[in-house]
Amino acid sequence: MSKNAERIARLERMLAPGGTLVISVPVETGLPLVAKQTVRRVAGWRGIGHYPGTSPYSLRELGASLVAGGAQHIRRPIFHGGSGPFHDHKGFNWMVLKSRLERQFEIQQVMASPIRWLGPHLATQAWFLCRRR
């Protein structure tokens, strides 16, 4: 069993019967990625904000991320910090997570923010409301 599968199985075990699991993740694919990268770049030029653990995209990676489907489209870098290894947002594909969650849970709703009616393909954040099968 992969580490991700183990983590999802752990979430299922921790969820109380009849409970709802809410997961929020970044959207780092498609048009939202272009918007995020533009804001990050302009903020950096202006000396606004600090984005530690935010890896830049090469042109190839950016292109692959724009047309990402349901499979992992680029390799995600691993950083080693105080609490152990972790991934930043780079290359995170919310559609891959959705597919993995569907194996263990009933996904009752997929929502988006900051503008809910845009849906996750055009939003910067995706939210999953899940229940045990």
C-alpha cells in the first residue's frame, strides 16, 4: 500500500460513523495555476509576501499543468524540514486526490473557493465533503 493510500485509510479509520470528512486542497492545475503564478511573480517583484516552499515551474511543467487530467502530470519536489519531509503545492493535482478519495469514501460534494459557482476547474481551492461507504 502506498503512503498516500495509507494516509487515506487512516482518515477513514478516524472518521466517526456517520461523520463527514472535509478536505481542502489547492488547485495547481489549469487556469487557476496561471493566475496563482502571475500573482506570486508580481508579488515577488514588488517585495510583497514571502512564499517559502513554493517551487517555480519550468515552461514544460507549466504547460503540463495547464492540461493536466486525472493522472499525476509532473514530479512533485520533496522538501525536508523540521517535522519531516513534505511537498509544497507545486504539481498538486486535485483530480488525482478526488480519484483516490472515491475509492474509500462517498464524495457527497465537491466545492470550490473563493468563488463557489466557478467550480474547482476555475477556482484556487477545492473542497471535498466525504462520508464512509
